Amino acid sequence: MEDETILTGREAQRRIVDSAIFVSDRVRSTLGPLGMDKMLTDRLGNRTLTNDGASILKALPTTDPIALEMIGIAKAQEQKAFDGTTSVIIKSAEMLKNADLLIDENVHPTKITKGYREGMNIAVAAAEAKAVEYDPYEAAKKVATTAMTGKTAGGYSELLADICAKAANCSKPQNIKIVGLNGDLNNTELIDGVAVIKEPCLSGMPTKVEGSILLVDEELGPPMANMSLTDPSKIAEIAKVQEQYIKERIAYILELDVKAVFCQKGIDSRAQQAFRREGIMAFRNIKKGDIHRLATSTGASIVEDLADIREDDIGSGKVEFIENMSKSYTKVEGTVSGAASIILPCPTEQTLQEISRALEDAIGVAWIVANEPKLVTGAGTIQTQMYQAIVNSEPMKDSKAEAAKQAFAKSLLIIPKTLAESAGMDIMDSMHELLTGKDLGINALEGSVSSMSVVEPLEIVKSALQSATECVVGLLRTDEIVLSRPIQELFEDY
């Protein structure tokens, strides 16, 4: 068929390997504390300078189905574990490369997948055996530091890692908000509550209150009459009904001694004036995400009908409006732990974007570890330990599956090898020293092989290895690729 290209057998298998290597080469040089940055430019001319693997892969201009499959695995790793996207891509490509060499030696893909799965099971068991359990806060701080290493945020890792650990121990990642401002990064602050980029509706309202807080998902205003009237008496009657409606709604709120009102929709001017007179802080057009964080922090329920409001729908906390030269915001500190905000001052917009991305990953990783504080030694140490566990394991009865298991073990060494490469170290000497020593890693900053104190979460190491293995197994079972022409190219013929 003219609009399709069909690849079969070895041609399809080589296409898979070539595409995997292409994706891996895009991010491989970013791995480690001395990893390189990439300049990304979109079609609108927006520029991003980053070494974040997930960001680079998202911006990769490709329509190749194998490349997109690899990117999908990295995306799944990011969503599941918040980190490890670069390593999962590098491992997948190396596994496919070594599998291709076995296929050249007439090893069937089924035998390879059998050996790879056995190797993965041994590697996971070895990682679990090497894991050490830490105090949740200390573990979260350590992995947050590791997650920021090699990125712009790495220069401030001591301060930011502490903030990430504290935030992760009191909130889920989705309830942690990062608010960027212009300023000095050393003034970064953690709020045990929610920072809302809003100011009170009217200037005469108080700027600081403490007490009951109401969250509303209803237009705080009279219902609008959707009709055309010419009779002045009818118009006056409708205006009177509207006036009575808003008075009743305001009366409900005043009876509950509310000190602050956060409305997801608009607030009528009459309601604003009434709140100002009563010393109530009122905020309108609050984002849905902020409303839910406020509910988590204050213990309030989001009210959809003020006529049916109850006392247990009301939350409590402190509300304070903070004026800032670059961006003013309102700080809400509730009585319930469960939401947090990080005020992140940065000198430039580019720095803010890069550090925000690094913080999001670090917070996610810290949260995982705060709930499961088991860590393994990083810097290529755990991969070397897994390699040695596979090599020293009992051989499989099937010789070809055993060869695949050994190839799987060899694939794990791509991580320390890449770390040594990015540090400008001699790869052959480094790998020899790494494999002949005991529990050593790549010290990229000093350009040596030594015992390392860098740690990684066990869950992320396992997740990255399992995701890479399953991705490779799925691709190895593919013996035919049907490539249809993109619809855009079809229109070019007319």
C-alpha cells in the first residue's frame, strides 16, 4: 500500500534498537551531577535551558512510534515516581542494544525476555537486601538533595532539601504549591498552609484576621433574570427580589461569625461592601486547586449552596495579606495539617522555571521516601551491586536464557559508565576499579571511584528497573512495524 511502510523481522528489530538509541542519546549526557544542559526552543521561539530528562523528552520533535513508546515509559516513570526518567530511558536503550547482539547470535527474543525477567528479579532482590531504613525526615532530606544534584537548584540544595523534606512530611505532592517571586533564593520560605495569589476584594477590608473561614463554590450575588422587561414596576420588583436574596445570603454568613470568605466565583458589590463593614476579608475568583488546598488546610467543606450551610462546613485558621514588590499574595495557615506552600524568590524567570521543576521532582521523591524510608547507595553503586548479584547467581538451565541474563546484568553498568563519562573520567579504568572493589561508586565531582554517601530511594530504583525491563520485553516481542504516512503528509499531495 502506497501510504504504508511495513518493516518485518530483523529490519523491524533494528529499527526498534536504532530508535531507542536515538532517544537515549538525547538525554544521556544530562545524567549525574556534571550532566550537560540542553537548549530547547519551541515553534513560538520560547527558550528553555534545562537538564531535566522529562522536559527534554516532552520537547523531542519526533513522530517515530518506537521513540514515542520510549517517551511514554519515561512519562509513566515521572508520574509514578517523580524521578528516574533519564535512567529508565538509558537502561532501556542499553538492554535493547545488548539484546540485538544476542539476536545476531541466533538467540530467540523469547529466550532473551526469559533471561531479562530472571535478571530483573535477582536485581530487585539484591536492591532490597542492600536497602537501609532511615528516619523519614532524614531520608526525605537526603533524597531531595540527590534529586537536585546537577541542576540549577543544586547550589541551594541544603536549604531547599530541608524545605522539601518538611513539606513532604506534612502534605501530599498535589497539596504543595510553589509560588514564584522576584528576589533572593536564600529567602525561600515554607508555609504550613496555602499561599493564594489574590488580594482582598476591597481596599478597606482588614489585611489580617484569625477565626472561621468559609469556602464557597457559588456566585455570591443575586440570580440574574434572563428576560426583557419594559414595565418599570416589574423591573423594580425583580430588583427588590435580588436585593432580598443577597441580604439573606449575607445574613447566613454573618450569623456564623465568619472572618474570611474565599469564593471560587464572583462576589456581588453589595456583598463586598457588607463584608468590608463587618471586618470580613473576602476573596473572589479563587482557582479550583487553591480552593481544594484551602479545604484541606482549614478543615472546611466547600459550600455549593449558602441556603444549606451548616456550622461543620466552616473551617478555621489565620489569614494574612502579604504585599510584595513583584507579586502580592495571601497566606492562609489552617488548623489542619495537610497542605503547604513554598514561597520561591528567584532572580530571573528562567531560574524560577528551572528551580520550580527541580523542586517538584524533589518534593515528589521526598514524599515517596517519607512514606517508605528505605534508601540504597547511589552514584552507580546500587547498579554495580545488582550487576554482581546477577553475575554471581546460580546459572539458568537454558544456556541462551542465561546469556540473556548476563547481558541484562551488563546493561545495568550503563549508569556508572555514563556518570564516569560525563565527569570526563577514563571509562575503562573507572569500570575496572568499580568492579574489582566493594560497594564503590562514581565520585563525579572529584573524578574518582570511591565509597559514596549519595543515596537514592529504593522504590525509584525498583520502579525504573521494572519499567525499563517491561518496556524492552514488549519491544522485543515485536516482529513487525506498520508505518502509515502522517495525515499532514497526505494533504500535501493535493
